[in-house]
Amino acid sequence: MNGFERLSAMMTGKPVDHLPVMPITMMFAADQIGRPYGQYAADYRTLVEGQLRTAEKFGLDHVSAISDPAREAADCGANVHYFDDQPPAIDEGDALLSKPQALARLKIPDPLGGGRMHERVKAIAEFRRKVGGQLLIEGWVEGPCAESSDLRGINSLMMDFIDDEKFVQDLFLLCTEMAEQFAAAQIAFGADIVSIGDAAASLVGPEICQKFVFPAEKRLVDFIHRKGANVRLHICGNITAILPQMHDLGCDIIDLGYPVSVRAARAAMGAKQVLLGNLDPVREVRNSTPDAIAAALGACFAEAGPNYIVAAGCEIPRDTAADNFAAFSKFAGSNKPARGH
């Protein structure tokens, strides 16, 4: 099986020859080709080169267009700081929607309009040309809570949940519609799976998630499925309290951040949900050894059961030793899950 076939089979309950491996690599990938990260985030050709080199060198089953969370916000007109060798960063002190009334004037940017969103779509198209049907091609959109935080400022949004529910609903609607349009463009140009990054959702708790976040995420998940792609949900942080509700979203893959118990996630989500993760990227990956990484992955696999994808609990740090990272694909290649629905 190739990577595309292996991950596709994993997501549809079919037998696989061995566990898939699908870690998040961004700065690590840029370093594999000796390019500064600012160039990786700005130029789709550099991103594609870095992803392909990393996938080939370390035996990964996918390539990804993820680079930073500021693409949509930048095209909306947010103040974004760019750096030579670090990811772009949104200036939360000068948030685009620092005044709520500005929302009424905000228009959803065209994902094919020549901005940073378009650069991601170009990366997807290049992936399709070079490795379509061989490696799973992953697009990426910001989830409604994360994008609302980017546009409004996370501290202001946290107050809005209490003080101005109508504003939050309107903002979430715009962010969801923007994510739908961005996802649709990526799917049209070759994305096999679209990942939803909604890190801010880990901060608000079950009640707010149930009221605001999950209805918007569910709409987005269903939209992506209707467009013919799979869905991966990535919410960093300790999401233990919202695991049962996350399962109800119907995602094909759910990432587990390293603070989450894999055993608890499996108990909350049932046997069929595909789980991914969840080694501590610093303590258990960068600062570890290949043997210790294999042991930690073995513990995750034992708790997750057969519907499991090998990865860390978030991005692989850029200064991780090559032998440490290679331990992921080595472990995956030597473990075949007994599965099938």
C-alpha cells in the first residue's frame, strides 16, 4: 500500500498493511531543505519542496499545506507580522475586529484572489500534480473559534461569549462560511482531506463549545464531506472535557493533544473513531531517544486500539534529531493493526 491507500483504508475501516504515520511538520520540513521559515510560509513552491523532501526522507504517508494560522486573517486585512525564520503572527493588540461594528463591513476574501489563501491552494494543486494518489494530500482551514479569535482577539472573544452572544453568532457564521469557501477551493484543486485547526476551542469549556463552537464545526465538517473530502480535527490543549461532543461531529480523524489520555479518548469516542497522536512534542520527541519514542508510541497504540494513526501531540519541533523523527515511521511500519468493521 502507498500512503494515500493506507490512510484512506484507515479512515474507511478497511485493513491496512501497517499503521499510517501522519505527523504535523512545518518548521521541521523547512529545515530539511535549508530554507528560512518565512520563505516556507510565503512561497507555495518552497512549502511543497519541504513537504515532499520530509515525506520521502522519513516515510510519511501524507503531505500537508499547513504553515501558520494567519492566512485567512491576512486576506481579511488583519495586521500580520512577518519574520525571516519564524511563522507569521497576528497582532492581537491591533485586532481587525477590535471594534465589533467592524464586522458588518468585513467581506469574505476570495480564496483564489491572489492572497495568502491562494498560495495554499497553489500548494495543493502542486501536490496533486506530483504525488496525487500516492500520498494523502492535506488541506487546512482555521476553525470557527480559532478564526474568530484571530480576527477579534482571543481575550475580547472570551468576554464576548458572555457579553454579546449575537455578535459571537454573527462572527462564527462569517468564519464558518469563509472556511467553507477556502475548503472548497482546496478540495477542487486536489485536497483529499481538509484539517480544521480550532485550537481556541480548548479554552472555552463544554457549555460554550456546545452552544457556539460545535454547531459551527458540525456545519463545516458536513460541508467538507459533501464536497467529497475527509476531515481531520485538530484542537490543541486539554480537550478531555469535550471529547464526547467532538465524537458527534463525525470527523474521520481526531487529533489528540499530548495533555489528553488516549485511553480516555477511546472510552469517550468508541472503538471506530480514528485517533491520532499523542506524544509530547518536546519531552517525548525532541528531548527523547528512538527507543523511548517507540515505547511511548507503543503505549498510545495499546490504549487506542487498531483505529490509530502514529503522530505526536502537535507539531514536530524543528530541532528534533533525525533519528528521533525516523522512529515514528519505523514504529508504524512494524505494527499491523487487527481491524475492519
